Amino acid sequence: MPAVRAMAKQVGASPKRLKPIMDAVRGMSVNQALDHLSLMTSPWARSVAKVVQSAASNAENNEFMNRSELRITRISADQARPLKRFRPRARGRIGRVTRRSSHIIIEVDEIQES
């Protein structure tokens, strides 16, 4: 049975900001990862937790997998389309501001612990 995916597109955080959060939960079981994310102080941990929850629900309802045996097999934050803005600078010039965003992709699979 293939791994089940969930994706959140155009999340307003840069991949660099999401990477430490994702590294902390990579390879964990779903329940353990959700507990870990709920205790993090970063506001982006809630966005990652939503996608983990969605992947677990997809696996449970669409593929009839057991939630207690689900483990995160792949988690990544790919760069999405940035917002391009301008900010006034000295002497009538402008400075370019690029607000980066990302796509959060999470795959879960059923792994029996032996």
C-alpha cells in the first residue's frame, strides 16, 4: 500500500523557518508528532500540525489504516510562489521585498513495530 499524502499550499512561512520544526518531528509516529508540535512555541508549528492531522485522517478514512501505527515517512517544505512588494528607501529609490511562502508536504505510512 502506498504512503498517504497531505499538502498545504501557500503557507505564509519561508522554508527556512519551517525546517527546524519539521526536523523535530521527522520519523515520529503521528500521535507523538502531534503531541510534540502542540508544545512548540513557534506559531508555524500549528500549521505543520494541521497537515499532519490531515494526512492521518486521509490514511484512516481513505486507505483504512490504523492511526496508532502511522508514522511520518516524508516531511518537506518546498518553496512556493513569493509575494513581491516594494518599500521606499532613501533619496526617492525603492527596495524590493520578497515575502517567501512554502508548500508543506507530509507522507504517512503504516509501519508495524516489532
